[in-house]
Amino acid sequence: MKKLLLVFLVLAGLSAWIWIYFLTSFKEPVFVGMKDIHVVRSEGTLAEVLAVAVFNNPNTISATLINTELRVYSNDVLVGQVSQTHVSEIPGEKDFEVPLKFTTDLLKLGMSQSISGLLEKVISEERMVPLRFDGYCRIKSGGETYKIPISYEDKLMFR
């Protein structure tokens, strides 16, 4: 009976040490950047824009993406919003990609540009509009939820 109790205490102590080790060594996933920002469809004055947010999970254990909330600005004018609640599994020790989609009003996007920018766009065949993404994504791992900030600037190219 004493041996069984001793084995149980050793296993319980070892389990507690492993649990504490993983909790203290867990690092939050980090936002790496955005890629593939492009207009996929436009109808009238509305355009549907797709982008891919890239994150890195530096931990050996997997996590779960809960939601993503972003606001998209062009020259400090709000031109779109992303609100996605697609739950997906995030592998450990890997980069992972989150597809994003938002709709923007091309008139509002055009009005956010300066007059010289508008003249350039009329003359130019290809248009380039600055975008800024601000927001967060929530990730759950080991019973804890982490709010990962997202701040990224890029240009949207379209014809």
C-alpha cells in the first residue's frame, strides 16, 4: 500500500511539474503580416476584397482560432470591416493563414484619396490605394484565450 501511494505521489508531482512547465513556457501566437490582398469581384460601386493574414504559433501544442475583428482604413477613412467567427485548428510550431474577406464601397475608397491621387488614378490604368488593417484575432490554447493585435499597412492594386 505504501509503494502504491508513493508511486501515485511521484506521478502526481511529475504531472503537476509538466503542467506548470507548459503553462509558463507557452508563448502567444504572433501576427506575421498580410499577403495576397486583391479585389475578386466588383459590382456597381461595391468591391469584394480578399486577403490572407499570416500568424505564427511558436508552441509545440496546437491552438484554436476563435474569431477575427478588423477595421480597414484608407487615408484614415474607414472603408471596410472584417468580422469572422470561423473556428479553426492552428498547428503547433508553424505559420498558419487566415483568409479574410470584406466589401468596400469604391466611391468611399475614391473619396479617401487626395485630389492629386484621384488625378493619378484617372490617368493611370492600374490603381493603387493604401490600406491599413487594425484589429485583433482571438486564439484559445490550454484553457486560456489570447487577443493577438493586428496592425498592418499595404496597398491594394486593382484595375
